[in-house]
Amino acid sequence: MSRRIAGFTLIEALAALCVVAVLLVVAVSAWTGASAAAHGSAARGQLAATLLEAVRYSALATVEVVACPDQSKLTCSGDLDWSGGWMAFADANGNRNRDAGEILLHKAPALDDNVRLQSTSGRTRLVFQPNGGNAGSNVTFTLCDRRGPAHATTLVLANDGRLRAGRPSQAAADRCVLALP
């Protein structure tokens, strides 16, 4: 009478390892997408908070407020890419640059490398007037992440200070995603 020893065969072990590998790939993919979405939502919230604070302060203090991209030097970078961070300050002398003694209202940190935020061509600074309006034309921010152009969104700031979400053009979404490192 022969005794059978309980255990796994090599084939069974390899099959189980393949199943675990497939599940791991699916889990990592889902986690990456969820992480990108969370970082995008955080960026949208930060930008909205900055813009609302700029409108509020300009109306209450009756002074122009400038919001602009900032690469952590506390000076406007003159760039359309806001991903390196941005700031809003009370522009007491109206020169559109932050000078000594001008109040820094908000400083947003650089965004995660998986997220990009770009403004409309020509809109490297936003100037909020004491009436709550935004000087110049409407500005559209395109926000994208590693999930691709189909998941890109826009935030449109109207001249009267209203902010609304929308969908970017295919070209704007593609440009944004191409700017990701």
C-alpha cells in the first residue's frame, strides 16, 4: 500500500503565482488611477481656494490682487504652467509683481508629478479688481493627470469672478498630458 504525500505540484504553484501576479497588476493599476484622481482633486481645490481668497480680499481691502504661477521664489514666473505652484498677493502699487511689504495671501505648493495645471495662452497672471472681477479675458485652466486626455478637466474663471468646471478641447487635453514628465 502506497502512501500519498500531500502538497503542491510545481504546476499548481506556478498557476497560483500567475493568478497572484495578475491580481497585483490590476490592483496597482487601480491604485495609480485613484491616486492620480485624488491629486487632481486636491489641485482643483487648491486653485479654487486661491481664486476665492483673491476675489474676497480684493473686494474687502479695495486693492488689486494678483494670482500667478510661482516656482517657490515668491515671484511670478510668467509661465502658463501652474504645476510648480502658485501664489496670490495684494498688489498695493499695481505693478503686477510682488514687492517687499505686499501681503502674500496664498502660496500653493508644487503639484504632484502625475498632475499638470495649465492656463490659457497669454494668461500668466490673473488680476482681481476691488469690484470682484478679473481683469482681462476669461481664463481657462486645464487640469490633467496620468490617466490620459479623456480624464482632463477645465476650470473656467469668468471676468465677473464666477468659476465653473468643464471639459477641455481635445487639443488642450493632449497638450496638457504631453507636458507630464
